[in-house]
Amino acid sequence: MFIKKIASIAALSLSAIASFSYAESAHAVTFKVTTGIESIDGKTNQGAFSEFSKDKNVVTVDFNSGQAPTTGFAKYSFSGNNSSVRSDMWAPVGAKGEKNDSNYLAVFEGSDAIINLEKNLNYFGIDWGAAHTNNTYSFFNGDNLVKSFTTKDIDLAGGFALYSPLHPGINEDGAKLDPTTNQYNQGNGYVHFYSESSKDTFNKIIISQVGGGGFETDNHSFHAGTKGFDFPTTSVPEPGVALGLLAISGVFLRKRKNQKTLNLG
Ligand SMILES: [Ca+2]
Ligand SMILES: [Ca+2]
């Protein structure tokens, strides 16, 4: 009986370690997945936005001008010619799974998107859509890699906020079988990466894809900071808990009235 109890405690601890391994690592850039919220002006066909996008200190890039910014707070460049800002059916979907008709950033193998930041950041959020195996984010401070994440990390931490029938796929990382249609749907959600301490801030992000399929993202949100990002962990719900999200977006709406959106149009 005693051994049985120890074993179950050990199993519990292991799952706890799996859930919080990022938080406990030496370099703690960690992440949370939510559905995100609709745009500040209430549009639901622009993909999901960060719950923090209403904070006046948060800068959001929506790509709706058809270009990625090359000057200012966040400078985007590409290492090859395949990746671009575009509009098509693979755009990351909205907070409730709505189709996104706007321009977004698509990255393909061999053509990384590189974001050089004017300041050190402690938060970077993205509407991550139509997930494929080995969609990869790498966070750097200067030339030093702080932390890198792939689609599998999202799966291991509990998965995406939703799996969209608008993005049919195959059985791979970031996809889930819909038993009613017998179709694999690709993961979508708003993923918030943030630093837990001053040691883990970053000033360069590389978005890359290793292998087939594209890496589709929209509505990048940035927050500068030299300390850990104060993520309201108690009020941010697990993926897919709609009531909790309504509550949190309500809080942000009340507290924060301004949203800075970089629109190059
Ligand atoms: Ca967009
Ligand atoms: Ca994809």
C-alpha cells in the first residue's frame, strides 16, 4: 500500500514536472496558450489578438498593410525568398475559430523571418495558426540563444486552443483528429511567450520552419521590459475555457483603453 502511494505521488510529480519544466529551467522563457481575443475594433475576421494588446505599452503588428515592418520598434527581415506576408485560407483563425481574411506572415523552410527589436523584451505573443511539425521560435539576446520552442512543446504543455476544420491536415505535431469527420485539423491559438526573470529577456526572435508545410502567424504583440513579465497566471484560463477568457478580456477592456497597432498602410 505504501509503495503504491509513493508510486502514485511519483506519477503526479512527474506530470507536474512535465507541465512546469519550462518554468523550472535555468533560462525561463515560458509560454501560455489562450484563444486570444477579437481586434480592438471588434472585428472577428482578423485572426486572434493578444489579451495584452490593449495595454498601451504593448506594440502589435497585424501585417494588414501587406508588409512586415522594416523600421521602428520591431524590424523584420527574411533570410530567403520563400517567406512573405500574404492572405489565403491558411491564415490563423480568430478567437472563436472565425476565418481570418487579413494579411498574415507565412514562413517556409530555408527562409527564416528575423525580428530585431529596438529594446529588450519580456513578452512576445502570436496568433499561431495551421500548425505543422517543427514550426520553430528561437529567442536570442544578442547572439545568445535564450530558448527555442517548437510545435511539439505546445502539444506537451496541453495543446493548442482549438483545432480548426478550416485547416485540414495530417497526423503530425500540432494536429488533432476530429472523430466526427475522421479528419485531422491543425492547431490554432494565441501563444504568449514571456520571460520569468531579468536573465531571460530577449532582443531578437527568429521564426523558422524545419520540414514541409508553412508556419503561419498573425498579430504579433511585443512588450519591452528588463525584468520578468508579470503574467496574471491566476486569471488566465486553460485553452478553450471561453467563460474565463471573457472574464479576462473584460478586465483588460476596463483597465486598458489604448492599443498601439503598427499599421504600415
Ligand atoms: Ca493580419
Ligand atoms: Ca502550417
